[in-house]
Amino acid sequence: MPLIFSTHPLHPRAASILATHAGFSVASALDAETLASEATSADIVIVRAPIPAALFEHVTRLRAVIRHGAGLDMIPVEAATRAGVLVANVPGVNAGTVAEHVFFASIALLRKFREVDRDLREKGWLTGREHALHGNDLAGRTIGIVGFGAVGRKVAAIGGAFGLEVLVNSRSRTKLPDGVAFVELDELVGASDLLVLCCPLSAETTGLIGRSRIFSMRRDALLVNVSRGPVVDEAALLEAL
């Protein structure tokens, strides 16, 4: 019977379905040595954490590593290819959820939701209500989207419904929906009230939002990163804040 090895526990329904077709086990720890050791007898590895290149050095049965998500940055693709192992992911599977999170986070920040909730609970209605004097709407603002794949397109569609001006920067200038304008990255960063990062992590995008771009942002702009952390220069971001 084939063996499926996962870096993390899965939803019980998913684990139950897999168990009808194969043996199923979960990593006991996420360090490189443990993952490489425990995956030795696996036929398929489900990836929800970075896996080491060493994992592919001693496997004999491994046929595929499947990313439980969209990006491939957690998988050393070249090492997998050398070992003859198929690499796959599920692009766009969570695009709607991620796009909704962009606006959840943005509205929470603009409306000072955490402060309102805290003061309402701890200090009462009048104190909580004071924050409403300084809240802001999304409508009428400019959203800049970096990366226009499945997530970026969903963000653009929702942004248009909120009455936002939608600007986009992407590696490819594919046909854009009505109401969406392509601009160069530096122009987009400087013009955005809400800067949303939706691009994949790669050598090209690591540090993409660095010090000069961060300091060119509007002082009251919001930065929402639903890509990967290293797309932003964290030290520069902390300095700017």
C-alpha cells in the first residue's frame, strides 16, 4: 500500500479520504533532519512547510511532492527534478479566501477595529465610540496590486466593488479587466493608499519592496502582504514605522 507523508495534520475529512487509498502519516517535527528521515519510505509528500533538498537524496519510492497551497517556494524544485520527482501545487485554490482577507485587514485598520473592540470591552461604549471619529472609508482610495495572478485578479474585482481606483503591476501585461490600469512599480507604490502584495516569492521578488520604495509610500498608506514575508525588507519597514 502506498504511503502519503504530510508535513502537517490535514483536515479530518481530507485525512480520512486519503486513508482509504494509502497509508498516511504526519511529520513529528519540522526540522530538516526529521523531515528528510521520516519521508524516506513515502510515495507522496504533502508540503505545508519548507522541505530540505536532502529529502530527495535517499528516497527510493517517492513519486511526487504536492504543495498544499499555491506557491512553490517551500519546495526545492531543482533537487526534486534531479531525483525524478513530480512537483505540483493547487494554484488559485484559496484565491477568494486570501482576497477577502486583504479587505478584512484593510477595513480593520482603517476603522481601527482592534482599538474599538479593546476599549469597548474594557472602558465602555463612549470610549470605544471615540475611535469612530478617526475611522476612514475604503471608497475613493487607490489600491495598488503587485502581482496579477489568481489572487491579484480577485483583489481587483473586490476593490472595484468597493469603489477603489485599481492599479496593477505584473510581470506580464495580459489583458486587464475594465477599470484596471497597469502602471510601473515605482509609480504604483507612490500612488497607492492601499498597497497589496500578491506576487510569488522568487529571486526576483525577494526584497522587492525595499527601503527606497517603502519611503516613497504615502505616510498614511496601508501595506497588506498576502505574498511571502521576504518580499518586503523587514528592517526598512520597521525603520519607516
